[in-house]
Amino acid sequence: MFEKIFGAGDTNSLTMNKPHPDSLLDTGVQGVISRPIDRVDGPLKVSGTATYAAEYQLDGLAHGVLVGSTVGKGRIVSVDADAVLGMPGVIDVVTDFDTFLRNAQQGGETTAPTQGVRDVDYFGEIVAIVLAESFEEARAAAYALPIEYEKKEGQYAFQAHRTEGETPPDSVTPAKFTQGDIDQAMRDAAVTVDVTYVTPSQNSAAMEPHASIAVWNDDALTLYGAYQMPTSDAQQLAKSLGVSDKKVRIIARYIGGGFGSKLGIAPESVAAAVAAKKLGRPVKAVMARGQVFDATVRRSNTEQHMRLATDRNGRLTAIGHDSLTSNLPGEDYFEPVGIGTHLAYAGENRSITHQLVPLNLTLSGSMRAPGEAVGMIGLECAMDELAEKLGMDPIELRRINDPAVDPEKDVPFSSRALTQSLDKGAELFGWNKRNAMPGQRREGEWLIGMGVASAVRGNQLQQSAAGIEIRPDGTATVASAMTDIGTGSYTILAQIASEILGIPLDKITMKLGDTIDPPAAGSGGSWGAASAGSAVYLAAEQARKKLAAAMGVEEAELTLKDGYAIGDNRQVPIGELVGSGIEVTGEIKPGSQEKQTTQASFGCHFAEVGVNAVTGEVRVRRMLGVFAAGRVLNAKTARSQCLGGMTFGIGAALTEDLIHDQRTGKLVNRDLAEYHLPVNADVPQLEVHFIDERDIHANPIHAKGIGELGISGAAPAVVNAIYNACGVRVRDMPITCDKLLAGLPPM
Amino acid sequence: MHFTINGQRHEADVDLRTSLLDLCREHLGLTGSKKGCDHGQCGACTMLVNGRRINACLSLAVMHQDDEIVTIEGLGQVGNLHPLQDAFVRHDGYQCGYCTPGQICSAVGMLDEQKKGWPSYVSESLTDSELTDAEISERMSGNICRCAAYPNIVDAIREVAGKGDRQPVLEAAKEIGA
Ligand code: FES
Ligand code: FES
């Protein structure tokens, strides 16, 4: 659709088939890139005037309240709508057994998720929507709606079914990878570790619940939603509703966090759209918090069999990371537990495999750093165990196994600053004060320990486009169907455009989160900044070419600063060079650089914890993350991303644990009082340090993903610190007091 | 029913079951206050009622007809931000922004409570507490931020409370011989 707005002829397209050593961000003189600039959307957010999905004020809006199933597996016999249609304000009860979504869709898919809700496959599956003139009336009727089920036998208990796992199809990572002979290497090794780590299901729990307002205009749908990836979400929605992609527009200007849970469409979207069509009025459907837990996505639980083998000097000869995860029957997605293990360390003999156990529980899908976030718990805790067995410092163990090239593909890393990060972190954190013997440092009731873990997160570039318009008054608009889910996209994209075009930030209007603008990959997998940022870069480069031509100078001779074009001893306002205005589009696509180099961001985490010797309570006292992720586009928002990731790590290590009733599949702790997110008092003043780096193989802005690097390795640093503090090695997350108590040393 | 919100008089004909939060969000167009849980578990809906912070999702609108209600919209506006709003922007005390109005209203209420000498769980004294970082964190723990801007939220509040800049953790670590 954007061709109408942005002339397709003025598209600057780049496929990353070659390194891109020169960047206009290094030659720009506006001086805004990388600086810790306040968010451009900040004043709107702090004043309550940023508009989130459920907040659009529309005439004739009907309120929808979703109804979830009360069986974990079964078939709907009847929905007795008549029983509630007479209640005050009730307009209708809508179910569509074929069209409603059984479950949410995974991110980036362009097809509909599994549809159909007559047969219920998990507790809380959304089976109906009740519409009324007010929220209160709809809620009362939704609670009262009689639904009769024929109950069936479901599979709810992972332990009971763990042997029924099968190898799923490959995804972002191969389901099954082997190299050499790990069994032989384990037998021949001087030192081995052979342990199993377990992590529970988790929920992204973004503070904004999933919400949709659906408005039909004849046969075209506009959906105000909470989405990370509107371009592909609109396609998913169109396919689900059986309409053409062109007929669906998604608007998601502000999103109250996503962390993976809003990558694909969730059941409320289709329920709202179907109801709005039937009623002929706009319909709003907001998930209750319990429904977010029940019927969006969970991160799968994992069981990780870790095997490590070394020679006498600590050089790894084998790495095994064989995992079990779970998902709904018929769903292929598996938590890619071993994805970081492929490139973390050297070692000739390798086995990195995944098996998927079908369970009748909420869809499992992506949550912040799918794979590394939990996989690095197994890997990095096992490395800690190995270091102890070897009598070697954990940093030294990592240093000597830091591979020069990809240990499986034999291609170079685009950049890799793992050891450098560890060294810097050790210095900043005071690692040399750590006592390698656990349980030695005591302050009153508190046992104090330090832990370290590497951070590894694969880098991705996704096809994305952005448009820039420059007007005769010297102002500009940057538009893309990219989103800002709290990541800082509004700000960093404005900084990129400003740096290259020399247009001050306050003269740039940002327009994101609307599928009428150039399509983009959106926010997920930490690719957002690099992908949309490169698209803005390319659009700005194109605009710069036009400005040079209008100025009559070579591009290399042109300087753009503070709204002026300078060259050939002339200084002209940029607005005077654009005639009646110019519009350009930039488009980035991934290319063979992804194959010619292995691209990832690296870093490490250091944690110091106190373990209460009486109660087993764990307090994180301080934490440091050191990260190398290419160019940092905004030092302030990048740091915030890392704080967020590190805090997710604290939650994974200490508190977060989705518990399902093993008999019914019902999620027991489906609210924010019982699913324990880290609160302010759980999080100390975290420190973040960036290693200065450029990745010329990644993209023209030389930046890599950062939002997930901060979680990868954060939890194991805490876990390892707990061991160092008290000598109790817990391999079952989260580490709650009860798991420590029995092993604590005597007072 | 009639309400006084941000110094303005509002009339609304709402269901008796309507929460104060839904009154603002669904009936008066004041969507600055957020709904994160509707169960009093997240703090996103925090408003000031007669100067005290409350979870507006847990309170019925009908109970507040004679109260002075202040929401985020009343604290300050774009171009005329309240010092805490301004400090949140400068310290990046948010990411997605969804918990932010609640955090800021909560901080306003919290600073007043602390000034009046109300103790918290971590206070050394029941009558007289110093506004340390631990006090700020404890007193702000009813406001969940999944984006986890906590360190920056503490920085913003400390600055507005006139307690200066934080002591860097790493230097603090040196002092304790870590
Ligand atoms: S919405 Fe009121 S506390 Fe969560
Ligand atoms: S800023 Fe996103 S939840 Fe706090």
C-alpha cells in the first residue's frame, strides 16, 4: 500500500551479500547517534497521552469479554446464549467454532494459527465472546454463560509423558545436531560433567494485557492491537478471517511490552473481528490478566541433559546439550534450547538435540531470547560445575575454550568479544576478590557469593522497509510498520535519520506501528533496531543522494548539519533543496553474509548474591553486565534494554514458575500475585558496560541485537553465585528457599 | 454520579459495579491510568485520592463522589511536566511506558507518606526514616515494571526527593571490600 505514499521508484535497496565497511553514521556530523538522548516519545508516556490498543475512543463501541474453557481437554456440547441474552445491556454472544483461534500464532508466520474451538485442547482456551453496552454488563454475562462440555482425557503432566518426546522439524536451529562421537569423548575425557537442569514454564507477562479493537468498514478491517510485528500479524489475521491481506490494517503505535507474547496474533483479535462483523459495530476485546496467562503463549518448560568433557588442561573435547520441551499437540514450535550452545565454545564432539513432548497446556512460543534465556542456564551452570571439578577459575575455563572460528561451520565470527567482555567485567566487578571455595564469605546471617556466566545471543537481520519524507520547510517524517514496544525504536530511528540527514531531532516526526506504512519485520528476536534501522539508513542515504544532486555537488563533498546542506562553499537550508518535497524508501534484506560469517552478540554477567543461612532467602546484591553488540545507537535506551534482560534473568533464577494442576491442566498461578515477577525491591542497582564494537558484516549501521543479550546468561550468573555463596547446587529452577534449606551449612 | 478529577467536575451515568479505573478509562476518556491486572496486583492503575495513592481498579467509582481524584493527566502535561514526570524522561524510568503513569502517581504518594514519617518494611525506625535507595525500592514495590526500569525509577525518584545522585554500585562494592 505504501507505494501510494512513497514512490516505489525512489527505493534504495540493499541485500547483505558483502561486508559494509563504510557507514554514514561514522561520517555524519549531526552528533546525535549513540548519544544517550531522552526518548522522543517520553513526554507522551509520562503524561499518560501515549495511546495503547484498548484506548482508542470510537463511537458505538461494544464491549467484549472473552470466555475461556473450563476443561483442559474436551468437546463443547452446547453454549447456552439464551441464558444470558436477557441480562442487562447484553447485545450478543458470539462463538464461531471454525474461525476462532485455538491458540495464538508464532511470530513471523504469514499463515493463520490453528483454528477451531469446538474441541478444546487446553484449559482457558477462548471459546466465546460476550458483547454488551458496558464492560461490567459483558463481564457479568460472561461469568454467567452456561457452556456444557464433554470432558476428555488430556496430557497435562510433563513427568508422566517425558518419554513420549519426538524430534520436531528444524526451526531457527536444527532440532538434532551431532558432530563426532560424544559418548566416546565422554569415556576418554580427563574430566567430565554429566548433569540435568530443569526450567519451568514461564510467561512474558507484559504489563499491557493483549487487546484488540476491531472496526469494519465494508469489507475492510482496521484492528487497533498490541503487536510486535504488525506486517506479518495483518497477514495472519487476514488468513484467519478468510479475507485478502490488503483488507486488514493493524495500528499499534504504543505497545505495553511484548517480550515475545505479542509476536503473533492471539485469540482476542479474531474474536473481536468476528463479533464486530456480526454486530456491525466496533468491538473491543481486552484479555483479563488470567486469560493472558491461559491463552497467549508460555515459554516451554525444559529438561536439559548437559554433558561436558575436557582434557587435563580444561580444553573441551565434547559438549552435549540434549533437551526436552513441550507444546500443544500438533504444534511444531520447540524452545530452541541449544541455539546458543552451537557457537558458545570450542569442542570437537557435539550433540545438541531437541525433543518435543505433546501436552494439553497453553501454546508454547517465544519469550525473550527463546533458546538462550533458558538454554544458557544449563550450559553456563554446567561450565561452572566443570570449572570447579578442574580446579580452574570459571573465566579462565571460558577463555581457553573461546573458539577462533565457528566450532561447527568453520566460518569466522563477524565479531566476537567474549573473552574481552569477561576480562573487562572481572576488572569492573572485582572478581579477584571471589573465593573459589563456596560458603566462605559471611556477613551476619548472610552467606555471600559471586558468579559469572557468558552471554551469547544469535544476531538476525530481517527484511524491512522505511520511508522518509522531507518537506520544503525542512521538517521530515520517518515512517515504517516497525514498532516500539519499549525498546526505543522511535528514538533510535529518529537518531539515525537525523545523523545522516543533518535534520535536528525536533524537526523529525516519527510514524511507527501502522501497516499502511512500509512493511517491516517489527520487534522480535532483537532484530528490530538493526533491521528497521538499516531501512531508515538506506532511505536517508537515498535522500542524501538527492540533496547532493540538487546542491550540485558530489555526495562525498556534501555535509548535512543542523538543517543545512553545506558544500562547494555554499550553505543552503535543506528545505530549499527538496522542491515541493521528496519521498524515498529504504529496504534491507538479509543476504549471504549470514552464511559467510556467524553473527551473534556476546558478553557476560557477574552477580553477587546473599543467601540467608537461616531462611534460604536469596538477595541479589549487585550485578554487572558487559555487552558487545556492535554499535550502540542510543546509550540510554540500550542500557535500559540490558537492565530489562538482566532482571528477567533474576526472575528466571529466583521466582518465575508457571504451575499447572497435573490433574486438569489448569494454570494454578495465573495472576501477578502468584506468578512472581521481580519487583523493585528484588532488583539492585544493576550496572551495564558496553564494549565499543562495529559489525560490518551485520548491516550498514553496524549494530546488533541487544534486547535479548541482556537476559542470555543472566540467570546462570545468579545461580552460580548462589552456589559460591552457600555450596548448594540447585539444578531445578527457580531457586526458591525450600530448595536451599536442607543443604545450607550449619550456622 | 458526579466526580472531581484533576480539579474538574465530571458527571457520569455509570454502572454501580464500575471501578474508579474503568470510570476514567471507559467513560471519561482519561486513559492515562492503565489496567495491568484489574486485581490490585500490579499498580498500573495507581491514582491519588485525597492525596493518597490507591489502586483504582480495586475501588468502585461510586465510593469516590466526594473525593479529590488526581490522575496522571492532572499531574502534568506535555510541555508542563511534573518534576517526577520530567525526571522519569531524563532517567529513562520506563521502557514501554505502560506501568509509568502508575509509577509516577505512586511515587508522588510515596514521597508524601515518607515525608509524614510513615515507616516501611525496611525502615530502621518506626517514626523517622531516611529515604535511602532501599526505602525507595521497598515503597515502590507495589508497582510492577516488567520492562524492569527499576534502577532508573529509583534514580528519578531519588533526584526529585533531593537526595542527589546514586552511589555507583561498583564503587560501593569497593568500599565493602568485595
Ligand atoms: S490494574 Fe490495578 S493494580 Fe493492576
Ligand atoms: S515501562 Fe514497561 S512495564 Fe514498566
